[in-house]
Amino acid sequence: MRKSGGEILIDSILKEGVDTIFGYPGGAVLPIYDALYESNIRHILTRHEQGAAHAADGYARASGRPGVCLATSGPGATNLVTGIANAYMDSVPLVAFTGQVATSVLGKDSFQEADITGITMPITKHSYLVKDIRDIARVVKEAFYIATTGRPGPVLVDIPKDISGARVDYENPGPVSLRGYRPEQLPSSRRLKEAADLMAAAKRPVIYAGGGVVSSGAYRELLHLAELILAPVTTTLMGLGCFPGDHPLSLGMLGMHGSRYANYAICECDLLIALGVRFDDRVTGKIAEFAPRAKIIHLDIDAAEIGKNVRVDVPLVGDVKEVINLLVSNLKAKLPGAWQEQIYLWKKEFPVYYEENGHLKPQQVIQEIYNITKGKAIITTEVGQHQMWTTQYYNFTRPRSFISSGGLGTMGFGLPAAIGAQVACPEAVVFNIAGDGSIQMNIQELATADNYNIPVKIAIINNGYLGMVRQWQEFFYNRRYSFTELVNPDFVKLAEAYGAVGIRVTRPKEVTVALKKAMAVEKPVVIDFVVEREENVLPMVPPGEALGKMLG
Amino acid sequence: MYHTLTVLVANSPGVLYRVVGLFSRRGFNIDSLAVGQTENENVSRMTIVVEGDALILEQVTKQLRKLIDVIKVSNITAEEFVARELVLAKVTANPAQRGEIMQIADIFRARIVDLGRRTLTLECTGDEAKIKAFEESLRPYGIKELVRTGKIALLRGSKYAGVNNIKEEAL
């Protein structure tokens, strides 16, 4: 049967089980959009290509399935770049399709031409420039395979207009064979035994769990391991929710704005069991003094992460879930002792807290969002103070319920990600907790939410500052607030202009009412929480300091 | 310390860019790089000389292995291997000096490949030490232009790091 390149592309995407694409049309993708016109794929038209990439990312994080975005050549493609980089840093399976100028004018600085495969090479797991229509089906198959296996990540497929517009007799591609790509590995039995021996011998073990646990779906395995050897569990930002935050062994998040008890536990532990993590600088603080008394077991699917930032005593390369299953078969249950007692005491002595003073505090807002959603919402955030308060005051108990830009720290991620998450999980309550700075970086996506009636709730923690930068200026730059104060639009009117519901809250007692109202409407809602302006995120490990040296 | 890596890559467009880009963005130093097709037309072999300690080398190898187009990475530094470089040098050579230069060429088993009115172009292959010595011997005559290929290398004896022998060592 003769088909156009665009039709082959859409067919191939459908074969991967994709039901939704986030995209934005343009000249060089016309043949692909023409094929979409009558297809069974749901296409969500965002208002900016960056929004499409982040929405696909949020969709992937909420559902565990690959996210797909589509843009035209040149500026369309370059607008995806931040979204692709964001997915790369957080290991999110994303497949980005871009239109490209026709092969006959490729490389001639043609209208809307950009070398997007070249531009995205450092921020994709792999990329393709398709120069033959007969390659489309195979390339799509490979792209999804690469994006979703091993350590997940974004793959870009660039398709010139003459290729998507050409017609050819369509053939099914054979099975994918990539000689240089072997995503599945298992550690040797010698390494497994070394790890099990260390776990059996440890007096003060700590599990440090991250995004790899989520990608691997190893929640039950992690819980089982922790309860078996009675190891307290601290998670990274990416790992929040992979271990129930209300479990007695939970330490919450570690690192720069981690809990005191998590950071103390890292300083005192004699065995650190690192699962699907990459020892990021925001986690470790001063690397030479990270877990100074501990032997380190590092389990990750990406061999290159092991030994990258810290020396490791037992490297385990493999899928977190599979390897934990192999490990626990060699382990015996432990009884609680002095270490578990110490953890309990630290948790009692150093809870996260804030001072109430009659004014509206950001922490209160987040706590009340937790209460009213009973901890069952999907929460996305932007980047900054509100993000850190969310990690402290919303107790995440379920995997994939916290969606945030970790590695890249992308302001403007939260709103489109919330839209993507809501599309993936139509039944869920989805909140985007935002700052007044961040929300304005992709605020145009309110139009998308309104257009498709995607009922995301946006809580703007509005302090009239780029709050986290201001906090650093307060602590480390002698209160010189250089260009961090914001003059903002009226967010309520703005919401209404976009067809959303706008609510303003300025006093502590109004919070519950506003949240209830927001939950009751089946529409996008923006709540402008005008909070105390110079509240700080505490505790805080100053940059370059050891984890034990927290301020606040 | 210098390490010699031999890297088998799929002969696909942009593969050189991927490898070189990886080195530059992660701050690894390439001392020399030679690329060419192997016995299999779909596969190229890169011989890369890298400077760095064991930790850097471990990262270089692991990061290279992550590239989809990279089929196999072998660090052959500690193995017995044959390494060669080719150099072409254009040297100032008045008729009176030609004899001397031809003698030097003999010593190094180099060949004269071109003759100009005032120049000689020589071709020489060998390991790094030999190429260096050859260059030093020509220097007094005045080297007008010189080009080196970068090192290429193969394991000695019946061992091989070839395409058909792909077994990634487990960590």
C-alpha cells in the first residue's frame, strides 16, 4: 500500500502504543500534520513548542510511558531544546519529532533551517536525521526502543519535508537490532555477594534512593529491602514518592534543602546503599565529606554513573528492581538497634517547621494543599523556593506523584508538565505549585489548558521575588537584591483572560476556602497566594559545605 | 599518562561528531585521533590517544560505550600492540643538500615522494618515537610543511578487538 512519509510516521508512532502527541505545526511539518488530521492519535496543541516538550515530559513522568512531542523546523525545533535538555537531565523517556527543510536545500541556510540534530547531540540519548522515506518506520521503532530502555532519555528524530511528503510502498520494519546498544546488564555474583555481605554486616545502613527506582518501578522491592535490613531511606528530589514518606524508616529528602535527619544520617552511616542515583552536587554538598564513615554500594543501570563523582566500594550495574530481587535472596531480616533508635530521636528532635506569625506563609499553603488532596494529588512544580517547600511540606507517599525539574532546574516546567500529567491521568487531581517568577515563563499554556478543558490547579506562591535567588543574595551577597524583585501582572485577571478561574488569597484563614473552591470546579484554576515576601527555605547546606553544616 | 583506545563505531552520519563532542563537553583531552573503515564497510575504527589518569580513562570508556553508534571500546594500552603513524614532510632542500636528506631518509626507511626545485617531500611510517626522531633530524634543513595521521593500532598476535569479537566486560 502506498503511503506518505507522514502517514508512515503516524502509523509507526501508533504501533508504539502512543495515544497522545503534544505539538505545534509549521511549514516543514505540514505533511506530518496532514497525516495527523484523520489519525487516531490525540494531538494537543500547546502555545509554545517548549510547552509541548515539557507537557510530553510530564505525561511520561506521570504515566511511565514515553512522551511524544512534535514541532516544525528551525525555531520550532530550537524551542524544544530546553524541554529536551530537561528530559535528558532527569532521564525521562521522550521522543521528539521535528520537521526539517527539504533535503535539496538542507545545509544551505534555508528559511527556518536549524541543525537540530547537531544542536541536541549533547542533550539526547540518540538522534536521527531521516534522509530516506524507507527508514522512517525503522527509525521510529529504534527511537522508542532507545528512549524507553536502559537509562531512559530523549531521542530526537528530524524529518525533512520532502521525506515526510514523499510516497512509497509501505513495508513493516524488521526487529530492531542495534549492535552498540546493550541496555540490559546484571552484576556478577561476586559483586552481589560483596554487597549482601556489607548489608549483613552494617550497623548503621542508609538507603539513598533516586529516580532510577521510579524508572525501574522498584517500589515494592525498595520497601522490602529497607524493612528487611531496617535501613532508613532518604530520597533525592527525583526519588520523592518512591518510598512512602509516612513510613517510620523514611528520612525524606537529603541534600542542600534536605531534612536535618536525612543529612545527619548520611554523615553518620557506616553503609550507604545508593539506588538509581547520580551523586549530584545538590545532594552531596562538599563531595570529600559526603558519607565520610560509610562504605558505598552503588546500584545503577548506567555504568558511567558509577565512580563518576564518588569512589564506590561495590559497583552494581543493572536494573534496580532486578538487582534488589537478587540481593534480598541472600539477606536475613535484622532487628532494630541503636541506629534505628537514633533515627527516631533525630526525627523527633528536628522536624521541618516554620514560624506562624499571623501572615500568610508559603509553607502553610503547601501543607493545606497536602491536607485537602489527602496526599493523593499529582504535584508538579516549577523551580525555586516553592519547589523546595513542596518537598518539605507535601508528604509524598506514592511514586510518580511528584513531577519536578531536578537536574536542569527549568523554570517554566511545572505548568506544561501539569497539563501533560493531567492528560495522562484524567482522573487525578493535578496541582502545579509555582512561583510568581516561574509561572510567567510558560504562562501561555493556560490557553492550552482552557482550550482542552484540562482542569489543572495552579497555586502561585507569590512573594514578588525570584525567591531562591533573593535568598542566596540575602545569605551570600550581603542583601544586594540585584534584579530579583518582580513587578507582576494581576494573576487573577490574567487567569480570567485565559478562561481560567482566578482566586486571590492574602490571609491564612482564606487558604482552605480557596483550595476547596478550586477543587470543586472542573476548570483550570489559578490561585494567587500573596505570601510573606522574605521567607527563606531552611534548613540549608551552603554551597560547597558538608551536609552536616546546615543553616537554620 | 597516555592511553590508546581503539573504538569500533557504526559507519553512520555524524558519528565522528558524537565522539568528538563527547570528549569536548566532558573535558577529556584527545591527543590524537585517526578514523578509517575496517574490514567491514559498515564499521569504522577510531584510534584515539587520550591523556588522563585511571579515573578519567574509566569515564571516557564508559561514556563512549553509552553512545548508540559505538559498538566496542577497548583500551589496549596495557596490551601488546603494533602502532604506526604516517608522516609527510616537505623540507627545504637545495640540490647540494639533497644527498644528505636522502641519507636520512634511508636511515628511517622513509621514501621521497615528491621533488620540487627547492624542496623534497618525504613519507615515513613508524611508532611515535621514530616519527619524532625523524622529524628532529629533518628540522635543521627547514621543515616547510608537515602532516601526521595520528596513531593507528592493532593488537599483536592472534588477539583482536574486532567487530566479530564483541563481549563487553562486566564491571
